[in-house]
Amino acid sequence: MSDVIERPALSGARVVKDAGFDGFVRTGNTVELKAFTGVTGDAGGYAVPREIDAEIGRTLKGLSPIRGIANVVQVGTAGYRKLVAVGGTPSGWAGETAARPETGTPTMAEIAPPMGELYANPSASQAMLDDAAFDVEAWLADEIAREFARAEGQAFVGGNGVNRPKGFLAGPMATTGDAARAFGTIQVLPTGVAGDFGAKPDEQLLDLVHALRAPYRQGATFVMSSGVLARVRKLKTADGAFLWQPSLSQGQPATLLGYPVVEAEDMPDIAANALAIAFGNFREGYLVTERSETQVLRDPYTNKPFVTFYATRRVGGGVSNSEAIKLMRFAAA
């Protein structure tokens, strides 16, 4: 039997997991190109594999709190529209043999969430990419997710709607109730004191809860920053009981007046005229639209010796039902 000398395979003969995308990220070489940009055609866009795209989505849900409670819709174009029946279909009463006159036509409103292109532009040295011990896919997914989550968190709360989503704090507001307020206008409840709660903060929070009509309270959530939450957790009722109730079982959230609280660091802190607390059914009240594909463009030339990965995703958002969200303003009126 002849002796066989086992030698390590040459680098070109190595079997690489997900070789197409891995080879593209590490060297720029690829077998299959897809998802080119719609503007420049064959300029070199490359579709992120499904595994990485799913990981970005999971991380975004954890880091972008509004995304986790809002209604997220996958769209194919930037022209998404949604129709909402305002006030329901008119009806009437009649006797058994009485005539049935024609009823009115339901009023429809069109919702068009503003969209923009969210992008991240992380870089890595070519030496780092050449290191086989470096998990380039996990790094890329984490970098993109963090950048997207930071920008989304700001836009869903206070975005102005210009080339980005419009936040629920940026739209029209009024102190009038649902019956008298125009569609698309969110109700605001003032505390009566500039920059602080009034004499009975527990009653003010109860007023905020019950300003939301009963159908929307099923699935409603408080939204506030961690600083405001620290203040609220110290509040007590007249008999000394805390308004905040810790969770009694694993996996169940702690509650405020029986409703879960989401910490969104982009919400304002308590200050004069600040809209520091939101309460509502965001699944009904706020709509997030997004293109499902994340595109990555590899650029090894602009910033040598670094390789830049330009990632983009189209994301939109806006208030879809203004009756489903209420805001507390820390103001005298």
C-alpha cells in the first residue's frame, strides 16, 4: 500500500457555506447577481440571503419597540394606500311594513404612510474579511440592524414624514373627544401643570386610559421613556398602593393600571408641554410599511483598505387610526 500524504486544500478549493453570498462579501466575486437597484439596473446590487434578512427582522423587533406593537405590512412599491371607513355605514330604523328609504354613503378616508429609504453604511477592513474566524454574516446583520433600529425608533415616534415615516407625535392634535375631533387628529389630555403631573397623577392616568374607547383598550399599551417610567413606577394611589404591578409569572410583562408598558427612548422626558406618555392600541393606530428585501452593495474602492457595505431598505409609517392612540401632555392646558 502506497503512502498517501494528506495536504490541506487550496483556498480556491475550499467549500464555503452559502458560497455565493460569502464569496461576494469577502472578495466581491459571485456566481449569481440579483435584486439590482431599480434606478441604475445592473450597477451591482446583491440580495441578502433569506437567513440574514430574517435575522435583521428579528433584531429590529427587539431594538425598535414601536415596530413590535404596530401593524407591520409588507409592500411591493412605495405607493401603498389604505382605505378607512370613518364612522361606519349609516343605518336607520323602520316598522315592519314601513318603507325603507335610502341611507347615506359611508365616508372613506385614504391613509398613505410616508416612505423613505433607510440605509446603513458599515465598513470592515479587507484583512478582517479574509480572517476565516470572523463571522462576517453575523457582523453585517448586527451592524445593519442596529443602524436601522436607531433610525426607525426616532422616525416612528417623531419623524416629520419627509423622506421618512411620520411619527405619532408629529401629526395634528386636539383636546376634543372622538365625536368632535377631525379624522387623523390625535386627542391630547393635559395634566394641568406645566412639566409635572397634577395633584392626583393616578386619576390622570386613569383618565388617559378611559379616554380610549373600550374596543381599542383590548391590546392597548403604554409607551414612554425609561426616565418617565422610573417616575411613574413611584406613583401611588390615595391608599398607598403602587400603580405599577410587577409580573407574577415568567414571560408575562409588568403592568401599569393593568396594561403593559413599552420603553421607547425616543419618547420625550417630562418637561413643560412635553408629550411624554402615550397610550393606545398601536396595532390599530399605527401602520408600518416596508419592502421585504434588504439590498447590499459592496464597495471595496471608495475607502481603501476598508470594504464598505451599503445596505438599504424602504420603510414607511404613519398614524392609521387617530382614535386608537391618546397622548398625555405635561402642560397647564
